[in-house]
Amino acid sequence: MAVFYVVEKFVSINGEGQHAGELAVFIRLRGCNLNCSYCDTRWAGSYDAPAEAMTEEEIIEYIKSTGVKRVTITGGEPLKARDIKDLLRALAAEHKLKVEIETNGSVSILEYAAIHNAPAFTLDYKLPGSGMEDKMDLSNFTFLQPKDTVKFVVSEVSELDRVCSLVDTYGLSDKCTVLISPVFGRIEPADMVNYLIEHKRNDIRLQLQLHKFIWDPNKRGV
């Protein structure tokens, strides 16, 4: 039986993504294959981080116990978790649940997007300020659907030129929702808004991490 290592599970609002502000139950799995400069969940990125071993049945039982229908699987990098496809299939069979998986852009989503009633993907693209851009799997842009989101976390205004280049080259705004989000405390959101106005980017949406404004930015479990 597949076992997953859950570093935290909780109910809160989605802080970002297409469903920002909506209640969701979060399952955070440990372990990440990247080391982004601005990572705000570094404590969960280690493959030996303290975690609760849970079967897929136990995870689903917990989710159902919350009464919340929207589910966010996150990390770390959840697609690197052993047997993650089994968990996603099990969640897909629970038709009352609306499942989203947050992934860092370095792992192919092809086999997971092919699951019947597949989860929605919130797919990061790591810009130069992350130090991880060379790890991005650009083939992922091929598999995106309207329910999916591509999120660019921006360290400085100059990176928005790169965002626009990628959006235009791969036709991202015609496939899915495109979000830009500032690295908290590193760039002024107003400067990003001014860029969108100046470049008339009607197809790109600025989003702030709501949970960092509602609670202490370093608070866990929210």
C-alpha cells in the first residue's frame, strides 16, 4: 500500500491560483528537487523533514472529515513523491472533490494530465531570480488546459519581459490562466501593475499571496 509523507495538513483559503480566497484543504508532501532563492517552504523541501506517514485512504478520509470540497496537493514538489499517481487517481475517483496540484515546473505533467478527471495544475515557471530557470520543463506548456494556471513568481520588474516572451511564444494566455506574483518583500506590486499598464497586457493577471497579508508571512498551516 502506498505511503505518503505529509508535513502538514490543514484547512484554509487558497492564497493564490484561480481559486484564491476559496476554502481548501491542503495536503503538503515533503521533498523538493529544486532550491529556489526565495523559497518560503524550505523546511518542507528536505526528504527527511519530519512528516506523518499516511496512506492514500487515510489522506482521503482526512479530506472528507473536513467537509471542504476543494483540495490542494502541494509541497515541496508533490509530483516527485513516490506513488503520487496512485493518490491522484484515488482523488479523481472522488467526484465531489475538486483537486488542484501545485508543481514547480521541473517535472513533466504529461502522465498526470492523462488521468481521468485529472487534477487542475498550478504550474510554476521559475524565472532567473529563482536560480532554477534551467530546470524548467518547457514541454509542460503543451499539456495545459483552461482549468490550469501558469504562475510566474517575479523578483524584479525586468523579469516581466521574460514572462511576456514566454506567454507569447507558447500562447499561454489562450490555453490557461496566467498569473504573476511578486516575491514577498522584494518587489513592489505597484511596479508590476505599472508594467502591465505600459505594455497593455490584458492577458496577464497580478496576484498577491493572500495568506501573507492575512497572517504573519512566516506562519505555517494557513
